[in-house]
Amino acid sequence: MKNPNPALVGAVPGVYIAGEAAGALFQVFVSDWLGRKRFMMVLCVIVTVGSALQTGAPNFAAFLVGRVIAGFAVGGLIACVVLFNTASSEISPPHARGLVTGISGIGISLGTMVSNWIGLGGAYAPYGQIQWRLPLGLQIPWGIFLFLALLFVLPESPRWLYRHGHEEEARKAFISIHGGSFGSDREAEAEFILMTKVIEAERSQEVDSVREIFARYPKRTIISMASQTMTSLTGVNVIQYYQTILYKALGMTGNNILLLAGVYGTVALIANVLTTWFICDRFGRRPMLLLGLLSVVIVDAYNAIMTDVFATSSNNVAKGFAILGIYLFVTCYYGLLNSTTWLYAPEIVPLPIRSKVTALGAFTHFVVNVGLTEAGPSAFQNIGANYYWVFVGSSAFFLVFGWFYFKETKDLTLEQIAKQFGDDLVPVTEEDIRKLETEENKGDASSAGGSAEKQQAEIEHVENGV
């Protein structure tokens, strides 16, 4: 591209994010019909094609087409992955849902770190096309790897299976996923029965359109979408994509700029892992969201002032403190908001609308990002550090919004979370558990030559609390 104008620089991430927005919206119409697992497998094929097209692009137009295709697949994956498997609130036990679902955010921060260091490594390659084609080509194997993992290792969501009439498969998937996460088999059975009873109750409340979603669940839908959209307005993507411009404005040169970007990615991963592993399921979602937004307001304001004052200064110590502000931002964002927002958005909405609302939230997240990232190079060129104040104001707004509307969900089942927002919690009775246990014991007794009297004695044993 030689010396591209700001509009072309903004187009490279902009068209990718536009593709993400389209992919997230596509998930609304397809994943409930096709299933989370198969939908993601299709997207793995699409992202591999898009990555290959970027890598071998004969011209800039073909490169942008590859960006759109890959972005489409990634957007659909992001919208779906928070519903599924180890990155899914649908299969995670309540006491570990923050950790299990937070793996999705850790994956994002790991990708950020790896891509930044690959960018530095590419700078040492022989000058020419290999400097950018090789890093892009390294994306290709990961789509293939995920496809194979989905095909041979990962199960379908038990809630999706049950809703689509695969009751026995749902039960097997539930037990396989949860393993020993409950204190006893009886507790696990109660949780499974609760899940099925809530799903049956929800069947009478099916939602077919976006308008109906807002009509029936306006509060939860808005809160869920807000928790995803607000992350764009913290400025994270602008800082992440254009941090090299910021470092250059503060006097950094050559490969030192890419080195600082590599450190940025490393800090993101460390902060994300530590807080997801040790804090999210102990500290709670609401405190992490509110503290994260407050810290972003403070740090973005700090960055605006330091960059504005010292961008043209010869004081290298002051410039170092300005760069420190970028690292403070990445610590606060990835430590408190990154995983938490992608966890909170799907866990507060009921299953009939979960995939739709999560996709709509991801869609608005990406649409806002398109505008911010496309405008980024021109904004930094024309108004400089004042662009930070956009993120200060936006984050302050969501801080106030969150104070009044973000409810705590730590240690609650998805069904108990529903009650926090006014839904009736369907009770699991002793009769429900006894009926399921009796059916299981009959099968076990037949295969082992047991008697009906023995089964009845076991049931009475449990009822008497022995």
C-alpha cells in the first residue's frame, strides 16, 4: 500500500469488523436451527477460506474481500461460542460458570498476544510481501484445528438438544459435561430435571421475531446488548488496532513500536487469566463490570491528558508514563471487562431468546466498532488525543447505567437468574427426582438381576435422609 491515506488504513480493520457484524446477525437465523456445534463447524470452513484468500490475495481488493469473509465467520463464531461448550453458559455449572465461560475471553487475549508478537517477528523477515503474507497465513491452520475439535471432541449443548427433542442425548451430554461438578448424583439429577422443566415452561413462550423479543423481555434484552456494546465504547479496539500510531506519536521508532505492541498483548493475557481464574466466580459479575468501567474512565482520561501534553515533548520520562497509561488500560479492560461482558450477556436472558439476543448484542458491538475503527486514523490525525474523551464519556454513561441495572448472577443457575428478572422459578419436586431414579434403577436392576423390592428400599432410603 506504500503510503495509504487514513481512509484506507481504517478500511483494513473496518471491513473485517463489518463482516463480523454480518456474521453475528447471521447467527440469529441459523444456529438455533442448525445447532451450535454444526453451525460453528460451517464457520470454521468459511474462516479458513477467508484466511487463505487474504494470504494469497493478488491485489488490495481481493485482500479486502478475504477480510470480509474471515470477519463474517469470526463474528458468527463469537456470537455462538458464548452459548456453547467450554465458552458457554448453557453447559457450565453455576459455581464455575465465570471460569468456564471466561475461557472465551482468555482465547481472545491469547490471540491478541500471539498476533502482536507475530507482527514483530514478521518485521524481521526479508523486506517484501513475506512480511505480511506469512503472518496472515498462520491463521489458516486454526480454523482446521477447531473444525476437527468440534467434530471429534466437543459435545452439543444439552439445552439445545433437549429443546429439539433429543432427550436422551441431552441427558448424556449434561452428565458428560458436568461430571463431578455436583456434590452428588442426586444433586446433578435435580439440576438436569430443573433444566428440562424450565425448557418445557419456556416452550409456551417461544419468540419468533426481534420485535417480540423487545416486547416480552425489554429490560433483559437491553441490559444484555448494553453489556456487549459498551466494550466497543471503552476504546479497546481503537487502542488495540492503532496503538502503533499512539507509540509513534510519543516518539517511538522502528521495531520498538512492534515490541511495545507485543508487550501490550502479553499484559492483556496475564491480566485476563489471573482475574478469570481467581476472581470472577468469587468477586461477582456486577462488581467486576462496575469497577472495570470506573477504571476505564480514569485511565482513558489519564491517556488523553498525558498524550496531549507530552506528544511533542522531549521529556522521555514523561513519554514513558504516557505509554504506561496504555498498559494500565489493557490491564483494566482485560482484567475486569473482557471475559465478564461475554459471560454476562447470555447468562441473563432466557433460552428461547438467548442466541438471538447474544447475536444482536454482538451485532451492535461490531457495528459501533466499525464506526470507531474506520474513523480512528483520521481522528488521531485531526484531533489527536482528544479522541480519548469520546471513550471517557461513553464509559461514564455505562457506569451509571450499570449501577442501576446490572444484577449479580454469581453462583446462580440460569434458571435462578431468570427469577431475578421476574420469571417464575419452576420447582423440582421429590416426585420428579424419585421418578427419574426409579426408571434408572429399573434398568440397572434388570441388567444386574436385581429385584423390585430392592429398588423400593433404595428409594425409601433416600427419602428418609439416611
